[in-house]
Amino acid sequence: MVVTNVRQPILEAYVSPLAALDEVAEVVIVRDRADVELGRKVRVVAPPGWWPHTTVTKLVSRAYLLRREVARRRPHLMMTVHWFPDGPGVLRLARRLAVPVVANIIGGRAELLDGGRRIALTGLPRAFKRWAQRYQRNRLNATAVITCTGKATGNWLRSAGVNQPRVMTLHAALDHAWFRDADSRDIDVAYVGRADPDKRIDRLLKVLAVVAQRRPGARIAIVSLTEAQLADYKKLVTARAALGTGLSVLGRVPRSWCSRPTPKVARWPCSKPWHAVLSPS
């Protein structure tokens, strides 16, 4: 059972390898919308379409659906993709059922620092953020396995006091053929993401300005964000001045815009299946 709100590409990377194992009969995904499709062995559980999508109602619906599904059939393994905000609730339920929990950390140290990115970006008192970080650290220490997307994150988690569960690095890699026509590419750097504050678009724009200074003539595309969404960031002026026509803001684009084939990604590099990884031996 997986509790997460990530979208199709990330779910494919984390869930499809599990569903492909002969030992796995079914993967149940609890999320806010039923707008993903991952094959016959993956069942998506979501509230009806008319259910309001606010922060509170999302948390309520996921908690209700999780408990309903657990009451129907006890899972053998529970997972989160992103730790906050679902992780502590999933852990409490899993411990009651004596079921191991795997926490997939894909947001780096931001999922723990100052209690998690949603809390860290608020104006709450610093003392509360320190308490929230200790709380999240203690909950993470009660999981069976933590996966992260880089060794630096794993090392930081250890230094921050997350030292009980096994920490694994899931590497993502591009096939060498992806770079065969690097000299003739149209875009050097592409960013695809939402306009949410926790994506730190301000940092992106600062980095783009530095890229322009180090690599004159660089061509950079920002996809899924519009000029109107970026207008609130003063750093856009600096980035635009540095890049000139090299900066393209494309907004949302259809799939057909990209003519390149999908790169091959190493999604589950561990040589052992998940049930062997969780084994005490």
C-alpha cells in the first residue's frame, strides 16, 4: 500500500518495479485523484470527483481511505513517496498492524529540515520548527527502510540523527545514447515544475543568471510556468537580462512538443527484491 500524491511519471518509477515482481499480488495507491494508470496489478483509491481539494479535505480523505482499505485487507508493506505530511499517520497505522514502512525521500533534506518544507516556509516560530524537526526525525527512525535519490541526502539524514532504519540510494541514470546529439540540441537546460512556493523558483532564477554568466549563449526553457506566474519574482529581471533571448518561458505544452524518445531510467538498481531488503538478515 502506497500513500502519495505524486503524479504518473514518479509513480511509474517507484511503483511499476514493485508491481512487476511475482511476489507482489497487488499494489494499492491512496491519493487525492484517480488520474493515473499503472497496469492491472495496481489499484488506485481516491475520493469521488466532487470531493473538494483543499489542504484539510485532502488530508481527511487520504486518512479515511487508508483506514478503509486496511480494514478490508491487511497489507504486507506500507510506503510513502514523500514523507510529509502523510508519513507520521502511515507509520502509526503500520505499527498498529505490525507492518514495515518504507519512506521514499525524494525531496532531499527539505522533507525533514525545520519539520518539512511546508512548515519550514511558514512564519511559525523557530522553536516550533525545531520541535517539528525532532518529531519528524523520531518518526523516520521508526521506519524499516528509507530511500533517497542521492548519497548526500543519505549522509545528511545520518548526521541529523536518522540512524535506525537502513538508508538506500536509488540512482536514476540516463542512457549514453541520450547525449549522442548534444552538439545539435535546441535547449541546454530545461526546468519543469509547478509555481508552488516550496519549489523555490527564486533560487532557480538565481542559478539561471549564474549559468548565463558562466556559459554565454546558453539556451534555457522553463516549462509549465507562465510569464504571469513568474512576474512576482524580482530575480526574473536579472535572469532575463543575463540570458536575453536564450530564456524561453513555454507555459504548459502538449506532449507532442518533445520529439525525443523517453530516456531509459534505472528505476530499481538494488539486486534484491523489497522483501529481501526488509529481511533482518
